[in-house]
Amino acid sequence: MSTLIYAHRGASKQAPENTMPAFELGYKQGADGIETDVQLTKDGIPVLIHDETVNRTTNGTGFIKDLTYQELSALDAGSWKSDTYSDTRIPTLDDLLAWNKEKNLKLNLELKNNIISYPSIEKIVTEKLKDYNMVEQSVISSFNHNSIALLDSLNVEVDYALLTSKRTSDLISYSKDIHARGIHIRYRLLSNRFVTNAKQNGLYVAVYTVNSPLSISKVLRLGCHAMFTDVPKRALEIKQRNK
Ligand code: G3P
Ligand code: MG
């Protein structure tokens, strides 16, 4: 099985992260999938943005949880990257799913509920995937492992995976207990031993954030299920060369 290339927050090296232009660029560059971060506005709308506040990536200030969708949608989410993107808005999950209808890319929806807990985010996101008939090509992940365990109890058909930057001894057994499909690990945790162990336990391994040629090559060499990269074009070129 060949390693899937996910555009991390879209093709986020070139275009403003987690925006439609970044997703579009990832698609054009040939990525297999899009990784994006989901948070909830004050009025419960799932939106795609990495930080808990709008401060870094828009011209506004404040926490997502304190802003209504209407307030949020007035913000410029592109100029911080380049003037070319000044008309860019924070997308909703609906925007991404509607856009993906014809493209059918794989999706990794990362619930950003490890710092702020968003009530019912698990249910809101899975219902959206069902509405758009996009359960099959999607995987939900989170650094909040209780949230992932909750998906198990919700009994939905969607795949889910633990996300971690730390090696803990029970990662694999816990993933199995909650019927996760895989584990998404930070690159520095990657080893042949870990991948083999996970595979033997029926779990796939995906790796973030993989941008340098050396790290891209290592992820490919170890036969990981997927990588998340800000530079999908580069990853695809290396994958092609190594075929
Ligand atoms: O989902 C993989 C990766 O995106 C996790 O870290 O901080 O880039 O969302 P972060
Ligand atoms: Mg993420």
C-alpha cells in the first residue's frame, strides 16, 4: 500500500493555512487528502482554524468560542500570509465538504478540543459527514483522547485515530480498546519498531508534520499509511521518484 499524502491545513506553506485557497492548491498539486482543524463558534458552527483564537491568522482578535459565525465570517484570514489572499475567509466545515463533493479527496478532520472543550463537537462533525455522504473517505483525530473514546461510544461508522506528540506505553493497547483505526504521531516519534508494532496490532500509522525531503523519505521508507505535509507537491515528487 502506498503512503497517502495529506495537505496539512491545505498546501499551507504557499497559501494561508486552513482556507479554501490552501485546500484548492493541495488538490491541484495532487494531494490524496486534506488535513484540517475543527473548532466551534459561539453559535455552534464548525469552522476550520488551527488556533483557539483568531489572533494569529486573521485581522481580528478573540477566541473562536466567543465569536458568532457572523462575526467570524467578516474577518480577513488571508492577508497575514500575503496581500493576494485578502478576500479569504475562515471556512466552515460545510464549505469544505461541499467543495469536496466532486473531488472526493480523503479528509482528516482534527477536532481542536484539547485546550477548549466544545460541547458535542464529535456528534456535530460526524453528522455533517453523514449529511454530505463523506463518512467513508474521512478520519477524525484529536489530541483529546477522551473525545476519540467518545466516538467509540457514539457507534458511528466513521474512522477515528488518536493523535499524539508523546510516546506513552499504552498508546497501542488503548487505541485497540476504543477501536481506533490508527495512530497519528509527531514525526520525532517515528521508528521502524513503532510502525511494526502498530501494524501487528492492526493499526495504521500516520505522521505529522513532514516537510523536509529527509523526513518525507523516511515516512515513505517505513511504509506508513499517511503523512501530513505543508508541501504536498514536494512529497508527491519524492514519492514518485522512489517508486
Ligand atoms: O493532525 C496532524 C497535525 O495537524 C497535528 O498538529 O498542531 O498541526 O494541528 P497541529
Ligand atoms: Mg491539525
